[in-house]
Amino acid sequence: MPQQTPPRVLLVSMHTSPVDQPGSGDAGGMNVYVLHLARSLSQRGWAVDMATLDRDPSHPAGVSVDSLPDGPRLLTVAVPGAATAPKQRLSEFALAFGGALAAFYDDAAAPLLVHAHYWLSAVAAREICANLRIPLMLTLHTSAAVKNLRAGPGENPEPVARERAEQDVVATSCTLVVNTPAEADHMVELYGASRNRIRVIPPGVDPEIFYPAVKTTPHPHSTASSDGVDARPFTVLCAGRMQPLKGPQILVAALGLLRKKHPGCTVDLTLAGAGSPEFLAELHRLVEEHDVADAVEFQGSMPSSELAALMRSADAVAMPSSSETFGLVALEAQACGTPVLATDVDGLRYAVEDQRTGWLVPGRTPQLWAEALYRAASSPDRWRAMSRAAAERARELTWDHVAAQHEVAYMRCAGERVTT
């Protein structure tokens, strides 16, 4: 097969488009990851395609191509019957999705390799790779085995079929990219992955969007009452898809406990992100049950620039997740100079440096989170002192650095030497 100059890579994100707004539908940290990786690879001289499922049922079957202004192409694949299918049924269309992409490329335009993001994409990508005889690289982002291991109350278990499919794609990929050493251990212990095929590459952050506020005046919370608690409310942001595994219900219950145990400690909570109507209704019910309606504000999903502004205005970003392969929101918050409260689990242990850029909470009970909120709100100087370290932490991880590491992995996977 002729080698392209520049080399082309295909990033597959079947179930959610990389250009969708995070916090809406199935869009989240993975969307941010794929889009920024694609942009950075383009800036480094790669020809980049991103492929996703067409969710418009009026479109005819086939592949449509859009050239994005920042370099990559977006390939939107329409598969009969798939546009209106729920995420739980998309595996039924993965082979047709992959076959349509394989047919799209001819020998001269085929990518050097396919990089699949999430297990559904990997099932589809294997069909592409088999037809074009090119290697497959894999980033799962989340895995069934880990989610089931960490699942809390209200979180439905991931199906056995997903875990089996993940076992297969892990075994057949040339390289498995993970976010942290802990995720690498999970892949070895739970999926039998070969450690010499695993590459640890943490995600990055966009410094043009996520950056600290320039403080020329004292912080508005700088006036403390006689008991050491700030006179103004301590503001907390929980951002992302509203679903049980992200833990917004834990924060609502924690506010209720905090109000009873420490009535002089005032904490306001903003929940920013979309969720299912059923779960949002449950959150509203919990707000009423715990009598904290005056302290909780619901925001929908928002553009990254608006989210960054909200992060800068908050005292803390809270992530009471049951599992996170890394927790990109935590990194973005730190880039804004905002310390993070996060569950002491999985990738969050790497995203947040405990006692330096935030605090890790040793569990997901409302009692533990109420106490963590009280500690942060009642020691505002100590909490805010972590702001500079948080921003420094985020500056260590850029998308260009992420792309450079992927570039090396791609060329190794394809059996080629990097040329510059």
C-alpha cells in the first residue's frame, strides 16, 4: 500500500462525535480528548480523519466528509437503522459502520493505522483494519470491568457482552494507550493485557481556554466571620454529564448534612451538565428532600469557554465519581487555578495531587463529602493557597505533548520511523 506524505491516521469515535459539546448527551471528556488530539496531530503535520456515527435518520447511507477549519476531516457515517438506536444497541451496527469506512478509503488514501476510542469504536475499527490490512491502536477511556468493580448505588452494571468485546480488542490491538499507571495495572490484571504493549499518556489541557483568573483585588470570599468560616458562601462546581457515577446526588445529600451539622457554614453548589430526564428529576427531588433548593443551581451543558469562566469563579470543583480513568475536568479546573475535591480512586489520584492541588476524599458517602466541604469552606486561606500549585500542575500537560507521544506510538505501531 503506498505510504502517504504526510502520514494519515483515522481516529474513530463511533458513538459520540468529537465536535459535540461536552456535558450534553454522551459527550464528555473523551470528546475533548479526541478533538484536541486530532487538532494537535494536524499541527504536527499529520493528515487526520475523525469518524463518527451519523445520528440524522434523514441522511442516506454512506460517508460524508467535512473539513474542519483547524485541520482534521470529520467523516460522518450513516448506517441504516443506527441513527435512532440507543447507545445500548449500537454494537449491532459496529461492523456495518466499519465496513462503510473501509470502503471509503482506496489504496492511495488509506490511513497508516486506526486509533479507536472506546470499545464500540474498536469493534468497528477491527473491520476497517481487516479490510485495509493496517494496525489498530486502542484507547478505551472507560472499561466495563473497572466500572463494575467501582460501581456505587444507582449505577447499572455494564453488560457481560461489553466486557468480552473489550477483552478481544485489548488482545488484538498493537498498542493500548492508557491515562495512568493505575489504568495500566487494571488492563493487565482485569484484561490480561501485555504490559509491553501498553503506553501511558495522560491527557492535556487547552491553555487558551483554561487559565487562571488575574486577581487584582482581594478574593470576594476573603472576609471571614468570627468562627473562621467565610462570610460569603463557599462556591462549589460539579461539571460533566449528570449521572450516578459522577456523584452529583452525593453532593446534594452532603449539602443537606452540612446544613444540619454546621449551620454557620454556607456552601453553594452549581451542577453544570445535561443528564437523562429521569436522573435530573431524581436530583431535583433530592434537593427538595434535603431542603437545599436555595443553595443548588442547575446549569445545562455549555461551551468550554463558559465552563472555564465558571471554573475560575468557583472556590472548588468537586468530582465525587465512582471511577475515572483520569478525570479531565479535574485537570481543566486546576488549569483555571481552582483546587479540586475528588474521590480517592483510580485516575483521580493522578489528576489531583492530594494536599497540593486539591484534596482526595476517601469515599463516596454524603457524610465524608459533607466533612470535606466543611474543611475546605472553614479554612479558606489554606484552600485557596493551592490555587497556584493547581495551575502549575496543569501547565505540565499540554495537548501538543500528548500528540507528540501519540506520534511516536503510531509510528512504532505501524513499523515505521518518525521522519521530520
